[in-house]
Amino acid sequence: MSLFDNECGCNKKKRASKCDGCICDQLRKLRPGTKVDAIVSGETEDTDNLIFSCLDEETCCATFIQDYGNRDVVILDCRQIQGIRIHD
């Protein structure tokens, strides 16, 4: 099983979403496996070295894998992310 399979609990169904805003829209378009850094509301430092996994349209939870060797799972509300940096 891959980290980017549909097994992460993310709902891929297309319908009206309560997950609105620029970042939620960008995450909908992002390909699983894309490396990003995130600026999270209320945090003083960026959340960096993230690998995007999926966005759950029902809960607005964006799932990432943090790439510091131990592959921690990071789940963020896309409505609380103020910005993202997409790596090549």
C-alpha cells in the first residue's frame, strides 16, 4: 500500500464543499506526492518538508507526510492554512 492511495480516509467525491478559500482550492488541484511547506494560522514557524497526500472534502482535513526521515503524518484544516510553498 502506498502513502498516496485512497486509503488515507480522504473523501474524493465531487459535491458542494464547506472547504472554501484559496488554499483549499489549491490543495484540490495538488497532485498527491507534491512537496510543500505550509504557513498555518496562529503558528510562528512554517510547517515544512511536507508531502501532500489528500484533502477530505467532508472534514476539510488535508493529510501530509512530514519528510524528516521518520515520515510523521500531519493533518491540517485547509481553512487554517494561510499559505503554501510548492516545491519543484
